[in-house]
Amino acid sequence: MRSNRSSPGTMRIKRWVFWSVLLGTPVALIAFVILVEANAMAKARAFCDRFPTGSSLADVATAARDAGDRRHRIVRAGEISIAYIGLPPYSRHACTITGESGKATKASYVHLD
């Protein structure tokens, strides 16, 4: 007749799996958040670096049409702002390019929480 009791080796494996899942889940979530934030920051900084001072604002506006999150995209005559979303809905990484007379005068990156 078979017993319903688990052997000590099986209990050890179950306990190991339980603790692995319990501790692994928060570590995986933290790694995911770091990855998403780093990706959004890198994209915003790359957009700012793409257009140095003296670049044509028309070129910036053309590139801005397909960049960033469409809800956080502002294209005006003297200012173009693009935001990339980190961890939704609060974390935004933005690149703002200001200009005069059709030329970029300043590109700045900011992290908005």
C-alpha cells in the first residue's frame, strides 16, 4: 500500500521551488522596471543628441512626427518636445528642442515623474 506522504527529498524540492518563485518574482519585476526606464531615457537622449545647435527646426519637426509617445508630442514654431514613456503612467523622459529663425538653439533632456 502506498502512503500519501511526500518523501523528505520531494519536500525539499517543493520548498526550494516555493522560495525561488517568491524571491525571483520581485527581482524580475525590478529588472523589468530598470530596463523600461533605461530604454526610454536612452531614446529621449538620442533624439536630443541627433539635433545639435544650428540644426534646422524643420528637420526636427519632420523627425518628431514619428518619435516618442503621440500623446506627449508638442510641435510648435519655436519649440519641439518629444516624450518617451518609462514606467506608465507617471515616468516620462522628454527632449525639448527650442529654436529661433528656423534653427535649433538648445536641446535639453528632462525626466518628469
